[in-house]
Amino acid sequence: MGAAAQVRPGVAHVDGPALRAVKSTIGRIWKAFDLQPHRSEDFKLANDPLFVGEKVYDIVGLYLDPREAAVVLCVDKKYQIQALARRQPAFPMMPGMPEKRTHDYVRRGTTSLFAAFDIDDGNVITALHRRHRAIEFRKFLATTDAQVPAHVDIHLVCDNYGTHKAPTVQSWLDRHPCFQIHYTPTCSSNGRLRRVSYLAALSSIRADGPSRQFYDRKRSERLIHSQAPLALARRLVDVLWALLRDGREFSLHSPTAVPATA
């Protein structure tokens, strides 16, 4: 049966060459305007009135300029981790061969991981619990207290999860004044803050300017394309922190030093 016999009456028909021309035109339009219909991203607008003025200033400043005689820990959790046991031992990785394991397994329930990352030396304090209630978080705080030197203050950066603010947790914190909790802004986890910084770096290198020059300099230092934007994102966070600390607006030129009066 030929192509002409497949055309239904009253239905628009585009033959092969015309269809290819339409697809080519659409492709050129997408490329010219940098359109990517196959991609989508989600967003969340925070309604926290203290987002920038207090909470971002507090957390960013804590990361970039930690307090003396203090430990800063980034606390997070991963719950409902499946505890799976393979039916046979795995074959270890070898040169030219990845690790191999059986496809069948036995379910051992789920577990929850609590972790505290020390931003100074990179050490991680971990604990596993069957559930992630306030009582388990209080036990994790006790574990953290036992592994941190007694003569330092402990600053915890965590999200606004309900278990972090439960009365049982608050009463434990009242008995341990060396612990201070810094909550991330509402609707803004640490992952979202990192993603915003990275996307800001990617957007800034599209135009000529200081960000593009910084990116080109990092590429000339043999950083790959995925590493150079990360370095730029860290640089942008440093600039943002300096602006918040000094209470001034961004300018391409360095601020003029005011001479001290006699």
C-alpha cells in the first residue's frame, strides 16, 4: 500500500521532505533562542521574612568565618534506607572489571542514617537508627557530644524538620548550652543553596565580565568545565558574604579606602 493510500480525508498531510524541512526549522529556532523543551526544573519561593537579612547571613558567615574555639557541624539525615542482603558474596573490583553482585537479595527492613559533617577537618559523625523520630535525633546529639572535645562550643546547621524542634530535643539542648542550632531558611535546604550558587555561576559566564574572566582563568589552570563553575560559585559566595558583612552594594570597582583622620 502506497503512502497516498494512507491519507485519511479531512486530515492534514505532510509528506516526507516537507516534514523534514519543518523539523529542521524547529531545530534552528530552538538552537537560536537556546530553547530546551525536553528539560524542566522545579522551584520553590521561600516565604520566610528572615531569609536573607538574618538566616542566610548567619549560616553563610558561619561557614566562611567560623567562631574561635568552636566546631561547626552540618547535620542531615537519610531515612528509609533499604537494608538489603545479597544472597551470594559479591565479586570484588579488579583491573578492567567492575564489582559484580547477584540481582536477588533479602530485605532486612529499613534504617535511618544521621550524619554530622565537620566543615573544618572533614570528619563525619554517623549513627544508624531504625526510625527518625525526635528521640533518635536526641540520641544522635548525645553521640555527637561524646565525640567532640568538651572545651569547645558546637554549632549545628540543620533544616527545619519537625524532629529538630521537638520538646524532648529542646529540653536536651537546654541542659547542654554548648550546643547551638542554626536552622536553614524555610524552603531552603543546603542542597538548594548549593544549586542556586552553581546555577548563578553558570548564568554569569554567558556574558563578558569579571565572572567570565574568572572562569577563563580557571580553565587556563586546567580545570575542566564542571570544576571551573564550582570554583566560580565559591567565589560568588565569598563576594555575597563580604557584601552582607560590610552592608554595601555590589560594584565592579573596589571600594575606595577612607583615610583615617588624625
